[in-house]
Amino acid sequence: MDEGTVDGLGAKQSQDCQMRLIVLTGGPGAGKTAVLDIVSRMLNHHIAVLPEAASLLFAGGFPRRDSPAARRAAQRAIFHVQHELEALALEEGKVHCAICDRGTLDGLAYWPGPAEDFFSQLGTNKADELRRYSTVIHLRTPQVGYNHQNPLRIESAEEAHAIDERIAQAWADHPNRVFIENAPDFMSKAHAALDAIVAALKESCHAELSIPSLP
């Protein structure tokens, strides 16, 4: 698969660019934040972690209401912020690999209506969004032991599992998707996630990579 593209930069530039976009996704409580905290300790100058667009918006005061209009507005804003984070990393050209805390198609799991409306309102299509990312790594939401401590997490355990399934469906057509299943202890799951991330990186990103020691 070709490496991820970014809007308006042209097919030729996207083929020649040095940056590979890798998605780390999953339902609420799957452990993304903890894994990315670990990943941040293994980074070198070739790799960046892009923040979660939704957290940036909601922590900054973007309205978070349950009406269909509010949910659509939030997902449109998240989509555009995600695009701009990726475009910034590509245009600066400072890294060869960027790990994205969620990807653009995660919005389908939260969109209050048909997928066709999502793509129509955002002026894109599923095939183009899939092509943005070289690998999608999906951490599954645990069936038991759901962690509700994040103040930005408002979903119940049942809602979290339903979102996790919708995220899996949203990325179902990606040709390079990896599921990280739950384990009896989180460190086993974190080890598996780190292995998948390292495998997804370009070889040029491996130079001086520091793999932290986990319990």
C-alpha cells in the first residue's frame, strides 16, 4: 500500500514524502493513552506522536452535547483538526513516521447518521481516508475492568464496547490492520501494542530507537 496522503499536496508529493502515518485506535478504555505514554519514551528524532484531536477540542471547551447537530459539529471539527495535525507534520518534514492518536475514520463510530452523510459533509470518501495511513493498530476495549477514570471519558462500559465495534467496522477495509486483544494484565497488552508499532515503523525510524523495559 502507498504511504498516507494528505489533502491538497498532490499525488506525486505524497508518493515521494518521507512520512508514514500509523493509526493507534480503539474504543474508550482500551489503553491508548497508556501505550502512547510508553511510546513517547522510545521516540527518536525520526518519530512523532500526534495528539488526539478530540481531546484537544473538548479540553479546550468545544461544546460536547448529545444532540445530533452537536455531535455532527464535533465530528466535523475533529476531522479537520486531525487533517491539519497530519498536514503540519508532513509539511514540516521533520519526521519519517508519525503515530496518530486515532485517525480520520474514527469519526464514523461517533457520527449520528449514515456514513454517506459523514463523507458528503466532509468532502471526502472512505477510500481516500484509508489511503492516508500505512497501518491501523486497534486496541480492543476490555470486556471487564473498564477504566472510567479519564475525565473526558463519558461512556459507560456498554457504550464503550459498542463504540469499539463501530471503530472496527469503520476501518474494516484497511489492508494493513492489526488487532491488539485484551490480556490478563495490561503490560502484556502494552508489549503487544509496542511490537505492532515497531513493526509498522519505517526502517529509517528504527535508528537509535529506545525500547523501554516493561514489567
